[in-house]
Amino acid sequence: MSKNDSYRQGNERKIRLNDDLLWGIHPVYEALSKEPERITEVIVVKDRKGGKREEIIEKTKDAGIKISFVTSLRLIGDESSQVRHQGVIAKISQTELLAFTDLLDTFERRVKEGKNPRIIVLDTLQDPHNVGAIIRSAHASGMDAVLVTRERSAPLGGTAAKSAAGAMSHIDICQVTNLAQSLQALKDVGAWVFGAIKDDDAQSLYASDLVIPACIVVGSEGTGIRPLVRKQCDVLLSIPMEGELDSLNSSVAAGVIMFEMLRQRLN
């Protein structure tokens, strides 16, 4: 999530008005009924009553969508004074999201066909520019899908879409709540999981055979891959570097790895 998009003071939530938001009880209810796969989060003000509000909460939970309860909710921005959100706001993805079961089925089928599918996995990346840039590189390098976490991740909204330069509509994108469990499910159908880290003990990217069914995990900009996710990695990779800097921007690192995978596949 961009630091300018949303912030909290106590349990008050302030959100900047943008094209990635849907507000009001009836619009959010209809979106949950017709396009739940595009909703990434629902924010509800606590202690307000109403039948439709309870149905919204129930539909959100049933769909496995992140739901946040706050004591107060305020939109900020040039036209925010004209908005009556009725205590309910939904964040909308700029593209339709693929269900994990469908991603898993497709991966397994491609493995059985001998096509060596590849997925780039983003573990709690919070900068939407980096997320968008990785999606763009994923499409350009022929990756099969992008797997992102639902919690503590940048929204797949306008900022990410702009950085992706149109790639969002050309590659499958899936969000999951429990990334460690999802990686285990992918391993069960034939995936090898590679974790991108900066560590002297990690295997060099250029000494790794990447022409196999693979998931490449890239960690967040600050803390890297989380411990439980790292435990799911079969191989830890590093990118050999020279110079005084000892790390790369997450989107640059992901791009280097994905295009090395493409190079190996084309050879």
C-alpha cells in the first residue's frame, strides 16, 4: 500500500480518494455479488447496524476477501466532501484476479504437459510501483502468472496498473491469504520454489537450472522473504554483483531472475 494512499490515527482510517475505490452500501454489495474476484479489501465502520451491512460482511468473509473494521472512516482529496460512503468502502483491483484453485489446476496441467510453467511470487511487497514493474517484466519474460499476498501488500490499483503499462490484462494474477500454504500446494503438483535473497550462502542465479516448473519468490523491499515462506523454498538464489552496493531494488532483482529464466529456456 502506498504511504500516501491510506493511513491510520488510532483506529481511524483515512483514505485518499482515487479511482480504485467503491463506496456506499448498495454499490459495494452489488460488486460483492457480481465481481468479488476484483475486490481486494472491504473497510467497514464498526458499531453501525443494518441488514445490508451484515450481508456485506458475510459476503466478504465467504469470498475470502480481506475485511478491516475501523472506528471511523474518512476520504480525503479534492472531491472527498461530495462522497457519502455510508461507512463502507471497497478497494477494487484494476484487473480480474484468478482464483488460486484455478491457478493450481493450470499449473498442474502444464506440468503434466511438460511445459515447465513459471510463476513469480511477491511476498508482501508494499510499493505499488515495484509491483507494477514486476508484472510488466513478468509478461515480457513469458511468466505464466503472478502470485501476490493479500495482507501487507500494495493494492493492485491505478498506481500499480500504470507502472505495469498495460501488462495486468495480459497475465494471470492471483492473491492468496496464506502464502506458505499456497507454495506447499504448488510443490505438491510439481513446482520447485526458489527464494531470491542476498546471502553469501545462497546459490548463484547463473549456476541454477531454471528450466523446470518453478515459483520464484521475491521478498518485500525492507525485510525480504518472511521466515515461514522461506522454509518453503527448495533453493535460495542470489544475484552475483560487483560494486559498492550490496542489494537491488525488488523489481530489478525480479526482472534479472525472470529474464535469466527466459534465456535458459531459449537456449
